[in-house]
Amino acid sequence: MTSKSSDNPSGHPIQASESSLGMADNDPGAGQEASFFSGHSLGPEGDDGTYITNNNGTPYPDYAHSKNVGGVPVISDTLLFEKWQTFNRSQTLGRVAHSAGSGAFGHFECTKDMSSLTKADLYNGKGKKTPVFVRFSAAFLGKESPDQGRSPRGFAIKHDTKDGIYDIVGLNWPVFFCRDPVQGPDVFLSQQRNPKNFLPDYNATFHFLANVPESNHAAMMLFSNHGHPKGWRKMNGYGCHTFKWVNKEGQFVYVKYHFICDQGSEQFTWGQAKGKCGEDPDFSKRDLWEAIEKGEPVTWTAKVQVMKPEQADAAKLGFDPFDVTKIWPREEFPMHEFGKLVLDRNPKDYHHEVEQAAFSPSSMVPGIEESPDMLLHARMAFYRDAQLHRLGANFHRTQVNCPFESRFGCGGNTHYIFFNSSASKCRPDIAEVPYQVSDNIVSRQSHYHTEGTRREYDQARVLYGRIMSDKARTDLHDNTAAVLKLVTDPDIQTRYLAQCYCVNPEYAKAIYCLLPEPAFDFGGVEDIAEDAPSFGKERKFMPFGENHRLVGNPATIPTYQM
Ligand code: HEM
């Protein structure tokens, strides 16, 4: 703590971006920084020197001697206690996923007015700039682990808009490993350390992939060189889920976000990535930090794919447009450029600005809403739960998370919302737009059109056969075999290869041939491949009827009283 105003560090970190954009007018954070004995206090009158204080601003008498009685420390030495307690608690709990990461500040510029599609203020008006904080991360590894290891990368953007915080919490590739929320934790648990011996558990990794057919699209990305991009700066970002953009008339379209890296998308080979893990375990973090310190441009071009609700028919498309394990083909749903994401300022304090940042898919603003995607709905609820545990109930008041324009609460009491007071009104223009889903039965029935069929693998098949180069395919085979050989259970190996076989028999065969002394014949893979689309699925919950698909049509009956 400092008691000298000239020494007081600046306030809200995102606000600095606003100032640079000429937009700042309101600092909710007031800039307190718990600096832990490094502050200064005004000295005796006329003395302009700086003095060490405790966190309370009280001058500190001595920094080398604890209060003691005959050499035994006493409980009344509050300075000693405070110093140790601050040290002991100086780290909050880490994220249980995506814990290794770093980030930077900047802005999002709308380069094309999108108001015909969405009323979201940040996308209304060409040239409009919105301050952002972006955090990049490695999903599966621990906070201190090398950031070049194989893992999906997080790409999370916090926009501080006029209508509150808007978070896009995405990845460096467009699909995820599961679509049903109940399997969400298993994705992470199967790729993190085994609590029994604290070692990576490859049996669990491949057991999951072998028994969740829809995971194989993302698995192919994981084992391709996109599993180790050349740092945060050289990767694209994707929103992954399907979202709704709603305009002022209450009409909506479905969208998918793409942030295309202007530095060029580049990846390490697995050999190079392993080398970096030893040589410079913080390569991705350092690369971003240094580029920004040098003033190099670090930018992404924002593009969006748009689907009209009447196009969102799984039976016609051949895939569910609300299934996060699937992409939308670009030929049918072209990309529309609409913005530029610019990073130009490094954080001043890693703990406060990066570690305590709390992103959530539920942080949406008027004009942007959820689609009928089960996993998105679950993420909207559970990220806040994780953060309440990790950061405590007041995490939204931390500077990096605090919205400038928050107007909740009443009479300055931000915990109490009095709904019938003239001091706190609700805006009439922001109720979510109603939409109709396929049926009104609550059950465990799957609504994924491709489930249990070979269509599950269509997109992975195209990726493998048409999009990947020969070199990318060879790297994929080598990378996969290098890990699959560590699996000790041949049944898991066989079932995983059966998944690959459904994508393309050559894919499975190439990996099989790279396994040293496999304990099974390739014929065993062929034998079970027929059933692979249903692995891990309980028959009674699988879709069978016309209604068993995700539908997100505009409502056909009046919903709100006008
Ligand atoms: C289905 C299962 C998923 C589970 C159980 C899960 C769980 C979590 C949890 C617990 C966190 C830490 C939250 C915090 O403490 O702040 C997290 C962070 C994150 N998740 Fe997920 N997640 C899932 C799916 C996804 C998907 C589909 C995406 C991308 C589309 C994603 C992207 C991210 C990112 C980027 C972060 C890091 C945000 C940051 O930088 O702070 N996750 N996830």
C-alpha cells in the first residue's frame, strides 16, 4: 500500500486501454494495490523521503527484527504476522483447467458495421474500439509446466463493452472433445495426471478417445502439429460453440467466430516442441511478452460465419450446427470479416491481471445469446462456480474483471438489487429473444443427429483426406503413434484405432504400422470398426426419431406481452 498519491499505481488495467483510446471516464477499481511491504509513507513533516509501510499504510519500524520476548516471537507482532500471512496467501487457487497461461491488453476494432445482424454495441459502428484483455493458455498441463507441451490452447477474450463484459472463451481450433456436459470433466481428467502416482495416464487419454466417437475430430487436431503451435502469437482463435446474434428487431442468426492470426498460423513439429519444452519452457509466454515490449504488431482478423435459423437443419446439413464437435463448412457458410483484435500492452502485475482474470461463456451482452448447445449451457453455469471457489465471491470486483459500466445494485450497495425502485431500472430492450427447441420432454435422450452413425466422422475424414498435406498426415501418424505406444492396454489401442479406421482406414493402418510390436493384429481393428460409432453410447439414449435432433427455430407463437 502506498500513502503517497504520486506513487499510487494506476487504477483499472483495462481502463488504461480506454484512456489510450480516449474513452476513459470511470474508474471502479480505485487502484488499490496490496503491495506487501513495498509501499511508502509520508515521513515527518517536511521530510519528502519514502518510508516502508505495512499493508495498512502504517510505517514499519524495522525490516530485520521481529518483536520478541527473550528471543521468542510474540503474537502481537502484527507486522510479522501480516508479512507471513500475505506471503502464504499470495496465490489464489489455480484454475483446474487451462492453468498455464499469460495475457495482454489491447482493443477490438469493429471494421464492418454488423447492426443488421446484432444489436451488440461493440459490433455496431465501423471504427468502434472496445478495450480487451486476452488470456492464452495450455488446457491440460499445470501452471508451471512448459507451455509448448501438447494440449489445446485457450484463447479467451474479455471485452469491456458499454453494456458490460463480453467474454469469448475459445480455443486454437474450432472443435471440442465432447458435446454432452456430463463428459466434460472426463475430457480433462483423462488428459491430466493420475492422482494415484501423479503421472500422465495414457491409458485414460486413449480410453476416452476410443469410447467417445465424436471426440476424434478434436483428437486429430490434438495429435496434429496444431497440438503445439509456435507460441500464442502464431495461432488462430475460435469461439467453437454456435452463438446467436440478435438484432434490434428481435431477429436472430446463428454465428461462429474465427480470429485469424495476422502473424501467420505456424506450428512446431513434435520434435521441435519437445526441444522447446526443455530449452525455454515459457516460450509462448515470452514470445508474446517480448513482441509487445518491442512494439511489434500482434493482431488477429475477426471473421464470422452466419447461418439463418431455417438453414439450421441437421437432416439437411448432415451434422448438427449446435454440436461443438463439428465445424460449419466454409463453402456453405462463408467467412465475413468484421473486426481486428489488437494486443499492445503487457500486464503490470501477473497475479492481479492474469491469474485473477475470470472468463465465462455466460458473460454475454445484449445482442449475443446462447444457441441450443448443451455444452455451452453447462459452461455458462460452471465457470462461475469454478471462479467462486478459486477467487471468492467478490472476484467480479477485481480490477481486471470489473465492468466499467456496471449499474447493478442500488444506492451504492452493489450486493442488493431492489427491483422496484426508481434508482434501479431495467432496460426494456434487452430481454433474450425466444426460440423454439425440438420437443418439450426433459430426458437423457440424445439429440445429436450424427450419433451412432458413420456421419460422426465425416468432417474428420475431410480434414484427413482433403485438407491435410502429406507432411501433415505423416506428422499426425508419428505424433499419435508416439503416445499410443505408451498405452499398456491393447484393448484401448485397438478401440482407438477402430475410431481412426472409421475416419479413414489408411489413417488407422499408418498408426498401427508405427507401433513397436503391437500385441494385436490389424484384423482385430477391422473387426470392431463397424461398431465403433456406438462405442461408449448406451443404446436406449441414442437418437432414433425425427424429433431427435437439435432445432433452434424462431418461436412461432407470441411469447412476450407487448
Ligand atoms: C466440457 C467441458 C469443459 C470443462 C469441464 C471446462 C472447465 C473449465 C474450467 C473449470 C476452467 C477454469 C475456470 C476458472 O477457474 O476461471 C476452464 C477454463 C477455460 N476453458 Fe474450459 N471447460 C470445458 C470446455 C471448454 C471448451 C469447449 C472451451 C472452448 C470452446 C473451453 C475453453 C476454456 C478456456 C479458454 C479457459 C481458460 C480461460 C482463462 O484464460 O482464464 N473449455 N474450463
